[in-house]
Amino acid sequence: MVVTGIRASLNRAIDIKRNSAGVVDAISAEDIGKFPDTNLAESLQRITGVSINRVNGEGSQVSVRGFSGGFNLVTLNGRQLPASNVDTSGAGDFARGTGRSFDFQNLASEGVSALEVYKTGRASIPSGGIGAAINVVTRKPLESREDGVTGSFGAKALHDVSTMQGEGARVLPEVSGLMSWRNDARTFGLSVFGSYQRRDSTSAQSAPNYFTVVPTADVLNPAGPYVNGQTQIENRPTTPFTLIPNDSRYQFSENKRERINGQAVLQFAPTEGLTFTADALFAQNRLEEQRSEQTNWFNRPFGRIVFNGNDVIATPDFISESINGVKDQGFEQQFRATKTQLQSYGLNGKWQMTDTLSLNLDGYHAVSRSTPDAPNGTSATLVSLGAPVIDSQAIDYSSGFPRVTQTINDRINGNGNGVLDIGDLGTQIARTNAATQRQRINGGRADLGWDLGGGSRFDFGGTYTDSVMTSARVQTQQQLGDWGITDPGIVQRLASNVVKTFCLDCKFDRFNTADVKRTAFRGNAVVLNDIFSNFYAANPINTTANDYDRVGETVWGVYGQITWKGEIASRTANLLFGTRYEETKVRSTALQATPSAIKWDADNDFSSVISNSVSTVSQRGNYQNLLPAIDFNIEVFDNFVARASASRTLARPDYGNLFASTTAGAPTRPTALGGRPTGNSGNAGLLPLVSDNFDLSVEWYYKPSSYVSVGFFDKRVRNFIGTGVFNRTLFDLRDPSSGAAGTRSGIAADRLRALAADLSDVNLFTYTALLQQNGGNTAQADATFQANRNAGGALNQGFVDSILQAVDIYGNTQDPLYNFAVSQPVNNRDGHIYGFELAGQHFFGNTGFGVQASYTKVYGDVNADIAADPSVNVFALTGLGDSANGSIIYDKSGLSARVTYNWRDKFLAATNQGDSRNPLFVAPFGTLDFNISYDLNDRMALSIEGVNLTSEPLVQYGRDRNALVFAQELKPRFLLGARYRF
């Protein structure tokens, strides 16, 4: 009899955990074609020590014991899976694929038989996972529990509650089917699997630019750009640095996700001891997002600023400013689309040569490729629209979410009807990003096993992996009406059928954006780009980035491993000891497109100008590692198991750190006023992270389907990647904003002081532009500047906008070379990570009721310093954080039900973000889910599932909780399904 259901699945997981030599946890399918969750990552988070990252509310990448996705190895039936991911979610418009982290969104759970998580090292498993090695197991026909044709077909109707706010389909299908056949002689077998899944969703978001870290003395200087003599300052800060916001941004997104999976396995066993297996996997995941933005940025100096009580790094609770004239409000339209395809093909032969000797030969080819998928061939298209109608604004940050108050005046540059509408809307710039990441792996292994009897054995083997990862990105920018919006009304004239008015503020129900709901606009960015790019065809489409990097890694290894099973003092014991030797060779090549200039476009806007010249640069690296591992367990008394493990494991650097290319980044404001041009260079000579691991655990299996366990782990990691920052010039690029004596910007700064004008970004650019226009005549520049100042001494905004549109400033021979802070990764850090895991499961007799829970506590000396100097890169371990989950289960008489709460504490997701090298934290996140299924008979079952019933939002922030980086409202999704088993 085949036992199915939640309890049977949990029992199989217990058997794997109990019978493994080291610390191994698993999740198995509840039945053919039925995995516990619709998403593999969401299933993995139920394992002790495993937590997940989410994209648009769905599980994506996993962290194990505080180590994020790139530190974990993911295999398919023991073969390394390639990874590619161009993540355009959040603020990822210009994202580039550079990582190793596998995205579990790509795989449908219905085609998976089990997930195995090896938390301790093992000599027979290839290197690459410090946190864990995660093995995805698929079905094989000759291992089927039944003869003949078996399988299942399932269909679900998916409803995402968020679609009630958008134009997406309210109900969409998920269908899957798995069929397996084995002949009566058990010599031939074939299994096939296919699935199609579609999801539409919407979300309201806020994704401001990173706050800038500024020395407090500069912030409080009335002659600087942030405050003047009239600014009201409350709770005046005394911390060395202060966080200053640049803008607030709100977005509304409509998303589409389409996932297609297929698998085929053919097995042939000509003799009892010889089996050949050929298998293929195809997975495709298409993501599309149409996003509309509502942006408010600051002109400065501020009229009023109120600081919070943060005694480490001061942060504003409230900022207001009055505009001299009017400024623009941004309504950028964004269209993002990517397609990821994963293919894996393998051939395996297992030969039981004698009663004691066995041979396993395996070879495979796998490719993962993430490519642009928009109609115009891009990953992201952005068209900046704007309305020059903001008279004054104030933003309250005190709740951790920016709340805006604005005054509208469309009489100066708008259509003058007293309301913000499409007639006030003009264009600024259009930008595109086309990013591709591809990883190809060819691999093979040979294993020889010698059965010593009594469960003991000796295994010896070798592995070979040849991997090539290619990452490419091309970015463009075209001036439309320019940042000053010289064409208000053009959107109504040319695109009134594309751009629609809507209330973006009204889309939020968890966060409060404004007391008075405001007007926003929505349109397809690809269509808008076609319209306005053609209209402004006289303006060139400039290439602002052209990156191509290729990293090859060849890894070969040999191992030997001894398994002993016996008794110690009449108690069952097991010992697994082995050593692995590996050699890795790294080849990194880049096609380097050389920038010819970084031009000053506007007050605090700079852009790179890429030349047509391309050069090839390359680097090499290699390293050797000896990786011993030992696992021991003993049944101290009946059903009570104690374990001890020690191992050495490694994880390789992210590909982005190995790139041979060097990039030059533009400053975010004039360097004379504190802007910092930065650069990046890779290092193919980096060594892998190496961890010495120690584990202790005890497990009590006190009755069927029930256990409790306690474990302690300790990891001493060396070769963490820090950053060396080297100040140097790049590509002979000259700085037109330096303020150096004798340069145009230096003369401008002197004249502004003489005229008692604020030394702000706007004033410095405008006066420098005036000098360029009139050939350096200061008298003429003074006269023009003074003629356009109002009674308060500030420049008329209309005059400023006209200068922004008319002038771009390039460096000349009088300007100094940019002095870039070039960051290069180096192995210069060690870390100590340790913690404990608690887990338990209990079923209450024959009632059908049970409970399951786990908790992981992680400690480490690799945390981010929020007060760190913004000019120095910060070292910290991403993914480090506590996690827990708990379930109430019922499984009896054909009815299976589970209610689960999964929680992950605050953790660090990224470091050194933006010009101020900010950390990126993710706030605590918890979801309440349920799953109910009922067997109508032996073949037919109905189910209903709910995910994120409490509408938990995703929140990310920088050095202070007020310094919001990304907040996304998420809604529940429900699935109603039926499954037929045959």
C-alpha cells in the first residue's frame, strides 16, 4: 500500500534525518505530483535554519544558517545547477546579472520528489556551499512504487487579491501532469512531467534613492547647499555624520509571471546490476512589470528640518522647502521584462560489477540564460515625464514611510487651470537597459564503491566541472524635453491615448502616503519611448554603459570516503570520514568600452559618454584546497541519537568580484560640493571563502511521527571579501565640477560668494553654464545671474530650467582629472558565525492532529556598522538573521490540512549601496499560510491553499529605519485545485 499525505511526507523526512550520517534535513512530496507548497523556496523555509528572500511576494533565493544564496550549492540529482538572474525588481532598473545564487522561482514544485539539505560537509559532494548543499531530487521511473503506468494530473485556479486594484486577470490557471511507466520486467522505464503556471499581481511601493551620508558640519553650514540663514533646524544633531534624503518616490506596479517546466527521464536496465539513465530538464520563467512612479525631489536649501533622536547617525523626521517659482514633479514610466531559461541534460550509468564493487559514471550539460524580454529588446525601459507645478513641499519620515504634503501651482509653466492634469505634463529623458547573464556548466564524475559488509563501505571518485559565466549590459540615454521640462503639454498632444490619469496614493492601504490624495499618470514605457524618441530624433541616443565580462572556472577534484557502521558499548553507531582535494582555475576576460567623458548635465545630474573604442583585458587566478569531513552519530539509548560533525567547506566569490573590467561612475552632485566619483575593478585572483565547521546535535524520536532535536553549529570563515579603495584617475576623464582655482566651476564658486548667493548645486551649475555660454565673461555672467534672482535671492526656476535645457558641461584642459575612489575586492576578512537550532514535531495519537515547529538563532561578528565612514566600503555578511516557523497539522481519513506561520528576523541583504556605501536591511517578515486537501476517493482530491493571509509587506531600509529604500504592499493569493491520480 502506498501511504500519502502530510504525515507520510513528514515521516519520510524524519527517516532521512535520522538515518543520515551528518546533519541532513529533507522535504518530500506528499503524493505523486503534490509537493507541500507551490513554490520550492517556500517549502525550504520550513527546514530548520533555512530562510528565504522574496520577489513580488514569492520565494526566490534561500539562506542557510545566515549564509545567503551565493554561499550555498544547489544541485539537481547531485549535479550542479547553473544560475542566472537579472533582478529588475525594486530599484533594479539597471541591474546586471553577476551572482551565483540559484532562483527557485524557476522550478515548479509538482515535478520534484524531494529536497535534501546537507548542512555538514561531505567529501563526496562537490564544493561550493558553506551554508549548505541543497539537492533537488526528481522522480525516476524504475524507482516507482507501482508497475505499469502511474501518474497524476492537476489543475488549479489562482487568484491574487492584489489584482483587484489593477487590470490583470482575476483568475489564472496552473496545470501540471506527471506520467511514469515501467515494464513488468523492470528493465525499461519512462517518466515525463510538464507544467504551466501563470500569475498576475499588482503592488503599491515606495522606492526612494538611498539617503546620502554627509558630515554633520557640512549639513549645518549655512553657506553650504543644505541649509541657509533662514532654515529652521530642530533637534540639532551632534553625530559625526547625518543622513540626508534626496527624494521620495511612490510606485504602482502590475506584474505578470509565466512559468513553464518540462522533464523527461528514460531508464534502461539490461541486467540486474546495470542501469542507464538519460534525463532532460527545461524550465522557463518570464517576468514582466509595468510600473508608474510619482517622485518628489529636493532643490535645497531646506526651509525646515527636524532630526530624530538617533545618537549614532542623525536622520530627519521632517523636511520642508518652498520653491522659488515652481519645480517639477516626476512621473517616470517603467517597463521591465526578463526571461530565464534553464536546460539540463544528463547521462548516467550504474554498474554493480560484483557483489561488493560498484561503479557510477555520470556526465551532464546545463545552461541557464537570463535575457531581456520587452518588445523593444530591453530588460528595462524608462521614460521620465514631469510636470513643473510644485510650489512647496514637505515630507514626514517619522513613521518610517515618507508622507508628502504639496502645493500645486500650474499657472507659471502649466496649463493654468488650477489642477494637475495631463495638460501640465512634459518629457525629460528616456533610458534603456539590456542585460544578459548566461552560465554554462559541463560536468562529469566517476565513483567506485567497495561494500565492506555490515553497512560499511569505501568510496573513491573524481569530479570535473567546467563553467563559463557571461554577463553583458548595454545602457542608453536620450534627451527628450530635458530635466527642466521645456515641453509641458506635449504628452497631451502626442500621447493622450497612452497616458492615463489615476490616483496612485489610493493604491496604498497599509502605508499612508499623503493626507490629500494626489494625481498620478500611467502609460506603457515602451510605447512612450517609441513616440517621443521619434519626435526628438534630432537628439542622439547615447550609450552610457557597454559592459561585457566572461568568467570561466575549471574545477577538478578527487575524494576518498569511508563509511563504518557498527556498535560501541552495544549501541548502534556510524562513522563517515573522507577527504576531498580540489584545484580551481579561473579565467576572466572583459571587453572594455572606454568612456570619453563624464558630462555635467544639470545641477546634480552627470552622465557617462561612451566612446566607440573597445579594448580586451584579462586576468587569471587559481587555488587548491583540501577539504576533510567527518560525521559520527550514536544511538545513546533507544531512539535517542547524538551527532558530532567537523568539516571544511568553501564558497567561491560572486562573479562580479572576479570581473576583469574597470568602470568609472559619475558623482551624484558636483565634486566641489562633496560629490564623490567612484569606480570599480574586479579581481580574478580572489581566493574562495573557506570555513572550518563544527556541529553537535541530539535528537529524540520518542514515538512514531514525533521527535525533538537541538543542535549547535560553529563556522570559522576566512578569506571573506573586503574592499580595497584606491584613489586614482581613470581613462583621462576630466572633472568640470571640481571648483578648482582657475577653472570655470572654480570661478563660478568665487563669483557666487561675491554675490552672496547660496553655494548650491543649482547655482554652481547655472553660473558655470553662463560662463560657458559667454566665453568666460564674468561681468556678463554676473549681470545675467543677478537679473534672474528674486527678492529672496534665489534664482527663478524658469530661468534655471532654460539653462539646464540649453547647456551640458564637458571637462576641458583647464579642469583637473576626476579623482575616482576605485573599489577592488580583496581577501582581507575573517568571520565567526555560530548558533543553535531547535526543532520538534508531535502527533497526538490517532486524532490526526499534530504540531511542528523550529527556531534558529544565529550569532556572528560580521555585522554592518551603520555609522561607518561613507568613503570606505563596509564588510558584513549578508543573510545573517534568525528564523522560525510553526505549523498546526491535521491528517486523517483523507483530509489533510496545515496552517503555518513562517518568520524571518531583520537581516542584511546587501552592502556598499549607492555613493554613500549604505547597508541594505530587510525588516522582519512573517507570513501566515494554509493548505487543505481532501481525497474524494483513491484517485481524486480537491485542495485549497492560501498564502500571506495577513498581507505582510516587504520593507527594506538603509542606515536608519527612517531611511527607507523599498516598501512593497503584498496581498494574499489563493489557489483552488483538483488532482487526479492514476
